Amino acid sequence: MNPETTNKFQKIYDEESDAIFRFCLTRVSNREQSLDITQDTFMRLWENIIQKKDIINYRAFLFTIARNLIIDWYRKKKNISLDKIIEEGDGKFDLIDNSMISNLEIKSEGKYILDKISELGETYQTILYLRFVDDLSIKEIAEVLNISENATSVRINRGLEELRNKIK
Amino acid sequence: MKNTNDEKMNNGLNEIKNIKMTSSEKDHIFQNILNKTKPHQPPVRSPFFLFSFNNSPYLKFAIFFMVILAGGGIIISNNSDKKIAISPAQNYYREMNQANNDYLKNQNNNINTNNEDNKIVTVINKKENDNVIINQPKLATSMTMTSEALSPTIIYKTKKNYLNNISVCYKNGEITCFPGPTDIINQRPTKLANGYLLKKMPGDVFLGITIDEFIKNENDWFSFIKVENIIDYNPYTEIYSCQPGLSEEEINKIILSNNIQNNCVNILNQN
């Protein structure tokens, strides 16, 4: 393998792997599963890099892949019928897992904030998480969630307002 | 987020950001990704790409070659009074037959068999002017003689006694060929002079499975063909490729007269 390609991948891996793992861990029910999804996510990136495919934004690409893999995992795990998936939409599956928060190895304030984010509506949860925990730009979030930048911006402001009210 | 001035929220977010993989988990995943990946292979090009009308340069070449080939065929048939135009495949088989014919003729000369009753005649081409006649010893079919003529005689010695072990071909971490349970009965190596063995089974490495075990488990024999069952990757101390079609008696003569180096090729380093 070309060392330049490996170095490029390693740099992205070092920078983003923790964020992707964290994103997965707060959404699936166990650490092992989160590691598996993280590995699969970076495997996709690696395949794209060695095939010399153009990826404009690696962060957005990684979060999009991770989100899709989480949705796939939920579909398999919960054995939900196709009708129900169509009825409820895919968005419900990549939300923060409430049952997981108490098991996370973080301090009380972190658990508290995560708990409050999970209480927000589906529209705001992932957006606020990506913006304030993983520091994704509005453009990157729009790309991950496949919505316009304008809609992203509006949802961030409204979600933040709602979060503030909950914390008070 | 600066505008919120909410220390509690900032602290909470910072705590969430501290969720990380351990360094061993991180390294493990990274190594997994690098090891799992197969080298990218370019897609296989369609054999009909030349005829694609979307690609005009190829089309021009295709037409050019078609004209040349057609013209070439006409020239061959015109210039030959006695011969007919032949395809490359026909030409190949004709050359093969000629080679076999020469080889068999030499063999027959060596054993001085001049008796016409001891030969059969095979006509390869039905055209009268183009007959190829092969003289073969009686009771041997054309197919048998051809295959014997083409496969070299392999004799070898091993570090340990693998007389009853299965041998398989091993290449790039995989088993690429192995004997079948029905054929293997006739593939036991034959003992020759000075401890040499005559190779009849394919393969360059030995499994820890004996031929008898292999035959006994006729329903489960395939489970034996595993890389884990290989017990010796470099089993040979000597291995030679000799001229095809040698009988055991002839090989023994060569061995006993210390003429292996003159009559055979040492292929130990090639394995």
C-alpha cells in the first residue's frame, strides 16, 4: 500500500475516530457495538481513499456513514417490520439512547446535558449534538442530515433555546 | 454557545467530549482496517469494448484489423496450391501433433520396434494432401500417449517420511490444488532406487493427514483440506524434473548410474 495514502488515512483516523466513536456510543446500547460501527465507518472511508474517490469533506462523510450504519443496526436489532420503518421514518433510529446514558463513563454534568438533549424533539437532538459536542459546522451538519444550511441554522437556534429552557 | 453563558452546559458538553476510545481499541481498529482491505483491482474490461460505437478510435482499429485479417486469410488460401487456409487453433493442434509424433518416433527408434504389426496408424487430418500419421505402440491410446508425453517425471526425497501423507499445492497463503478421494488410490508415490520416490500426487507441501484417513472419510474429506493441516511447507531435500514418459525401470537406471544431474533438472529452488 502507498505510504502516502496510509498516512493520509491515519491522520484523518487520529483526528476523527474519537468523535465517531462517541457519536455511536451515545446511540447504540454497548461499547463493543460502537467500536464495530466505528470500524465499519472508517473501513468505508479507507476503501474510498484507496480507490481515489473524491471526498470533499471527510468529517461530513464519516458522520453520514456512521449515522446510516446506526440506522441499519437498529433495523436489524429491533426487527422492526418494513411497514413500521416507512411509517415512522428513519430519523428515529439515530437518536441518543436514553437507557445508555446512565452507563456512560462520564461525570454527572455530562450525563445531565446528554439527558436533556435526549429529551428534545427528534428535529433538534442530532443537530444540537453535532453542533455542540462534535463541533461540526452548519454546512457539514446540513450535508450529514441532507437538509439545507438555512434549515440547519434555524433548527440549531430553536433547539438551543429549548435546551436552555430545559436546563433552567 | 458563548452567548448562553451557561457554565453548567459548557461543563457538561466538555465532559461528553471526553468520551474516547482507549489507545489499544484505537490501534486495534486501525490495524483491522489496514489488514482487512483487499488491494483494489480495476474492473474487468468487456471483451466487446472494441466494438463499442461510443468509442470511435477503437472502432477504426477494429475495422482496420478486420480488413487485414480478412485479406490475410485470402492471401494464405490463394498462395497455397496444396494446403488449405487454416485457423490459428488448427495450426496449434497440428504443431502439437507433430511434436508428439516426433517424440514418439524417437521413443520407437530407441526401443528398436520395427515390426509393423506392433504399430497402429492414426489419421489426424482427413484431407488427403495434409495427412499427419502418428506411429504408436500397440495397446496405447492416442490420449494416453499424449498426456504421458507432456507431463514430466518428478522424483524426490523428503526430510521426513511423508510416504503416506497427502500433498497439496500451496500458494500465497492458500491451498490451490489437492487430490480427490477417488483418484488418490492411484497417486501413492512409488519407491525407487536409493530412497527416491516417484511423484504421482499434485502438490508441493504435505498435510498431516494420511492417504488412508483421506479415503476413509469419503463424506468429509474436504474438511481436511485446510492450511492449518499443513505440517511441512518445505519438505524436500531433493526434487528433480526428468524427461516425460520414463518408466520406473528407466528412472532406476538413471539413479543407479548417478546420472540424475545429466538427465533431470533440479527444481528444488523453484519450489
